[in-house]
Amino acid sequence: MAKKLYVGNLPYSVDDESLHQHFAQFGAVESAKVIMDRETGRSKGFGFVEMSDDSAAEDAIERANGVELNGRAINVSEARPQAPREGGGPRRGGGFGGGGNRRGPRDY
């Protein structure tokens, strides 16, 4: 069964392919993704690697955590499930409007 790893403190020079290559030394990598900022197009400094099996993932955590990659010591751990986001979506209703028989300041 595949296991997803969180990789933090990545140098901005690391892309998906170089992340994949770095973790391939520990076992079969199913996917490697560096998270990019939507506005700037630059790396956010972290990513995720999905390893094919649990033993390869555990090996990668042990051997890659704290190791330098392009000049920075990376952090590697098992990825936690994403927390549900609250709010953030488009608001429906609300805002201005509504209110039928409202009186303005001149009506008094």
C-alpha cells in the first residue's frame, strides 16, 4: 500500500523531478509534487512524495530526514490528512440588498 510523505524546508530550486529522483534511492516513488504558490509561481518550500510501500516510506523517513538537499536540511515525515477548511468559499446571500420597507434618514 502506498504511503504519502511530507517533505518540508525544500530549497526553491527543487522541482517535482528532482524531488522524485532524490527519493527514488529509497524505493519506488509513485509521485512527487512540490507545492507552488499560485500568485508567484514559486515553490512554497514543501512538497509530498508517495512511496509504493510502507517499508520504503519508513526507510525514506529515517534516512532523508535532516539530510541536506541543495544546501538545506529537509524535514521528512508521514503526511497527515488535510484538515477540513472552514469558510473560504463564496458566500451566498448576505451583503447589501433585501429589506423591503426600510426607511432612510429623510423619512423621519
